Amino acid sequence: MRRPQRESGQALVEFALTSLLFFTLVLFILDGSIILWNQVTLSAAVAYGARYASTHSSAAVPGNCGSIEQCVLNNAFGLNPANLQITPSWGVGGNAVGNDVTVVLTYTVTPLTGAFWSGLPLKLHARQTAEIVN
């Protein structure tokens, strides 16, 4: 059976309208997944950094944070080091056993769907506090 001549482009128009919506939705899901992956990676890296700082207190004194920063960078898989800010801080007692050390990470990410967002780039934060044990 032949289609009537007036409906010959209907499928093409419907595909064009629905595919635009579908691919936009897929792009937003992909973008959200990348941001979530960055946050999870950031949380894991800050946990490793705080654990390292709590167990290596002699090497992790205020003013000499290179070893903590290196530990965080080694565990920040896939994150751009240029966009990562690492801030370790110690309590009032310094690096003595029983005091706390806090590691704060800030990561700047620009979503792929930046044309639809306001307030770009996004800043992701992670914070971990640990007691110095060694």
C-alpha cells in the first residue's frame, strides 16, 4: 500500500523534533555523571590525604605540606591538578599526637552544558578531619 503524498516527510519531521530533545537529555545526563564522578573522586582523595596526614605527622607539619599534597594528587585520578586546591590545617596544638588535622579540597569544574547554567564554573568541595596518631 502506498502512502499518501502529503505524509511523505512526516517521519523525518518527527525524528528531528524528538531527537533534539533526546540528545539534549543525554548530554545533561552525561554532564551530571561527570560532575558526580569528580565529587566522588575528590571525596576519596581527601580521605587518603587526611589519613596520610594523621599517620605521618612528622613529615606533615604546617609549612611543609608537600607530602600531603603529593598523596592527594596521587589519589585524585582523572582530576586536573591545575584546578585542584589543597589546604591542610592543624589544630591549636600543631602536629602533636591526639590533635586534629583537616584537609580541604576545592576543585573547579566547567560543565559541558555551560550554555544552560548560570554561575559557572562550579566549585566542588571535600573536607576530612582526622586525629593525629603517629
